[in-house]
Amino acid sequence: MRKGAKRLNYADRQRIESMKKSGAKVTEIAQAVGVHRATIYNELKRGGEPYRAEIAQRTL
């Protein structure tokens, strides 16, 4: 893993899910979780439509 890289845990995924449901922008979510916006875009793909933390956690 590169220096500064962060792995998302289930709590991060739950936070992404709740922020996404409330209508937050990807950049706002990324800043709140502490990752790059590309990480959030990848995570949203992983979690399905609509995004669900449980699904994203199981696909690892």
C-alpha cells in the first residue's frame, strides 16, 4: 500500500451510504471520510445502485 493510502472499513462505508442518501456530493463525502474522490466513485460502483454498505463490504 502506498504511503498515505487508507482502506475503507465498514464504518466508513456506512458513512458513505448515509451521506449519499442525504444528497451529499462526492467531493463532500471524500473529504468527510478522508480519501480521494476517485476512491468514493469506485466505492459507489462496488456498492450497487442504490449504494449499500453491506453489499460493498461483502464484495471484498
